[in-house]
Amino acid sequence: MSRANSSAPLPTPVRWAPSASLSLLPLPASIFSGDMLNKVADGLSWAVLVIVPVVGISAFWLVHILPEKVAEKREHPQAKAIQCLCLLSLAFGGLLWPLAWLWAYSKPVMYKLAYGTDRVPHGHDDGEHAPDVNEAEELQQLRGRVAELEARQAGKPGAQWGKG
């Protein structure tokens, strides 16, 4: 029976022999030596002192604004409050971040009871959305109905406001 066809594992000495023989070879401690080693160490230390904190702070900030982005994507009506909580979480070292995350994914039930909807379009700088064509048509219809009601009330004596 040949060894290639067998599914049995190799004996223990055969498995670790190649790595043990490599560890016996003399390897240099560094590929740099002398003054070049000092220059590389200086460059590496500056990179660690400057680049790593900038990357770390950026990653911390990007993770902490995720609830705000989720709230805007889901058209959450309290997205501005979630944004404020995200900023507070940055100031408090991330302690409020789980609350902002939960709030961004929650469905505002009481808001829907009060305003009839639980979604508010976002993406405008001033916080107010521009009136679209449907709102303009609705406003025109409401003005027409008010004018019609005023005309109907004008024909009835004593039915106007302030007269009894």
C-alpha cells in the first residue's frame, strides 16, 4: 500500500522536521543594520505616533455617526435628535452610542399617533422639505373650499363669526 493513497496522518516527527530544520539556520535579526536601522526605526516611530492616532480617531468617529446615517436612511422623524445623541456619545467616550443605535432602529409609535406618519424625508440642509406639486395642488384646493364656504356663509344671515 502506497503512502500517497493512504489518508492516515504523517507521523509526528515527519510533520515538525521541516520547521525544526529551518529554525536551526542562522537568520539575521534585521534586514537593516547600523545607521539605516536607526532611520527606519525613527520613521516607524513617527508613523506610529502620527498616523495611528489619526486613523484611530477617524475610525472611532465613523463608527459613532453610523446611527445618524441609519436614521436618515430610514427617514426617522427624530434623526436630528439621534444626531445630537451621536455627538454626545463622542464626547462621553462612546457610552451613549448603543442608545443612539437602538433609537435609530426603533419605530416611533407615538410620533405616528400624533402626525399620522412615522417617516420624514431627509436630505435638505434647512430641515424643511420643499413643497412639491401635490402640496401646491392641495393648497389650491383648500383655498377654493374656503372661498366656497365663505360664499355659502355670506348668504345666511347671522351665521358669520362674531354675529350671533
